[in-house]
Amino acid sequence: MTTLRMEEAAHAVLARNDRGGYTVPTDRLYPFQWNWDSAFVAMGFATFDVDRAFRELERLIEGQWDDGMIPHIVFHAPSDTYFPGPDVWGTKHHVPTSGITQPPVFGMALRHVYEAAVASGLADAETRAKVLFQAALRSHRWWLAARDPEDLGLVSILHPWESGSDNSPAWDEALARAPTTTSTAIRRKDTSHVNAAMRPRDEDYQRFIHLVDVYRDCGWNPKQQWARAPFKVADVQMTAILARATADLMHLAGILGSENDRAELAQMQGRLVNGLARRWRPHLSRFVSLDLISGADIEAPTQAGFIPLVALALDDAQRSAITAEIRRWLDGMTVGIPSAPAFSPAFEPKRYWRGPVWAVINWLIADGLRLNGAEELARHIEQSTVRTIENVGFCEYFDPTTGEGLGGDTFSWTAAAYLVLGRRE
Ligand code: GLC
């Protein structure tokens, strides 16, 4: 297919997944609006329809809680093809939502969409962006208050699903401490849409739901959850995305916010960047998350260790170490970057977040490499992502050893990644 035909096909995926101003990640498997998917999707829309890009973010904010949290799922309309639905979460927002969050790509997307809107002369860009800017600021305040109450300069996840890398080997040890007992009856729907061998195992699923039960019993109160959480990980991927989004909001504050907003964001960003910088491990050539329950570093190799590239300016030694490490992970792969490297005992090239490649992860890492002057590697990653999508379509993720497309097909964020990365060639 020519690039133009592929762009049209990407537009068609987004149109097909459009449910009225918001986009589902894919039909049936994920039938609602997902937080970080929508942020990437908004950037994809910004390549051809900035008004629709704004709508995507505006609709996500309909789910924002009074305390500032932007939930990981907004259940705008009912669907019976997904578990756990609104009844399991038992939250109290006027639009039903889940009770946990996801990586705050929102601030990055807002800058991207706003700049595209200005470039295309969209009439009400500033008014709309101002509302979204305040929503983003409130969510960043929530992150630091609710998820870094001990002032580590790192934000924590209380559920693996918050990380966006739901089934990552990074969580294995920490999750194994969570009991498998649940007060909720588990009715998995995912394994009826895609091959069970690619999805989380039943036992892990029980632990996932156990955590939901605990937090629902806390009435979703952040302080109580922090005190009772059986799973608490200060995550470098999450912190890096938050730090980068904070820098993007600082950039926008001059136009969309006040001097006080800018100063507050600068203070947040300093705190996060310092916290993140302390997570570099020279012997591993990457950054590591911290298990706050055991107090131990999480050394399992996953893509998360490279995401701080989006937020930090590395020194020369770090830059050459991290680029060499990324190249090592790419070695022998048809397409990288694997979510776990082939040399890891946890590597499973087809199972969710335990080896497969995600286009949006490549997008983040390529951005971070470019920010750190590693242009050539950034381009290589972008181009191989684009080629893979051209070969097998807009799949949820890809087997790094073969380039095969896996999981759900016609995926919104893969279409968005194609639109954005395809233009960088
Ligand atoms: C899976 C992914 C998560 C994503 C969601 C919808 O749960 O792990 O990152 O947001 O699917 O695409």
C-alpha cells in the first residue's frame, strides 16, 4: 500500500472507532474511552482534524474527578463486551468511570494539539485549550498529592493497570504479594476476543481484581488507598511521562495560564526530574522503578527503563550507555523495541507486555532519544515501526521476533502512531 493509502486506512480506523467525539481503543475488546490511548489518538487526529483532536481530550475530561484524577476508563455508554465494568468499580462520578488512572500523556497531547490548532488557524483554539490546560494542571496536582505523599519525586501506581503496561514482568514480584481472593465474581471477557495465550493468566487476573476490591472498599479515597495498598510501586515510566507532560504544560503556561501556574509547574517538574535522576543504574544502563512495599529496586528489564529519556537531559556517559543497551535489545529482532528483551527469562514474544512491541512506546522512546541527541537511533525505531504497521496493519502490538501483528486489530493508537511517525520519515 502507498503511504497515502495507509494514511487513509489510518483515518478509517479512527473513524470506525469513533463513538461520538471519543475513540475506543478497538471495537469489542476495549469498548470505552481509555485515558492514555485517547491522548495519543488526539495527537493522531491533530495531523488532519484539529477540532476532532480537541474533542477527544474534552470528552476524556468529562470523566475527571473532583479531586483532579483522570480515570483510566470513562464508560460513556454501556457495553457488555468488557470486564470489569462500572458496577465492579463502584465509583461515584456523574459519568461512570474506573477508579484508577493511567499515564498522563494528556499534557503532552494538549501541547501537540494546541500547536497544530494554532498552525492551522482554528478559531477557538485558545479558549478550548485554556479549559484543558486547567484540567491538566489539576490532574498533575492530584498526581503529586495522592501518589507522592512522601515527597520522593516519584509517583506511584497502586495497580498494574495504571502503568499502561498491565502485564509487565516488572510487576511480577510485587503483584505476587496480592492475594488471589476476590469479593467480586470474575467474568473475564478478554479471552473470548483474543487468544488466551497472549493475555494475562487467570491467577494474575484474580490479583488484579483483588486490588480493585481493596480500593473500592476504601471508597476510592486516595489517603486510605495509600495506607492500605498491597501493591505500591514508584514507577519510572509514569514519573517520566508526568515530568515530560509537566514541561509541556510549563511551555503552554505563558499563553494559556498565569505566571503562578508556570511557577507551580516548574516546581513540580524540578521535583520529578530530581526523583527520576536518582533511579539511574549504571550497571544496568537504564532506570529502575522502586517497590515501595519491599523497598527494593525492580531490576526486571522492561521498556519502562528507557522512558525517562522523554524527561531528562542525560549526560554523555548515560547517553552512550542507554543507546548501546537499546541496540542490544534490538539485536536479532525483526522489530523493536521489545517490552522485555529476548535475553530476559520473562521474555514471551506474544504475551501482553512480556516481549511484544507497542507502537506508542516506540513513539515515546524515539522522542526521548531525539531529545537527547540520538537522532539516528530515533529514526531507525520510528521507521521500523512504520514499516511494520505497513506490513501487517494497525494491530494492538507486534511480535518482535517475527513482526507479526497481535492482539486486537484496527487499533486506534496504532493508527495514530502511524500518522505521527509516518510524517517524520
Ligand atoms: C491494555 C493496555 C493499556 C491500554 C488498553 C487499551 O489494557 O495494557 O495500556 O490502555 O489496553 O488499549
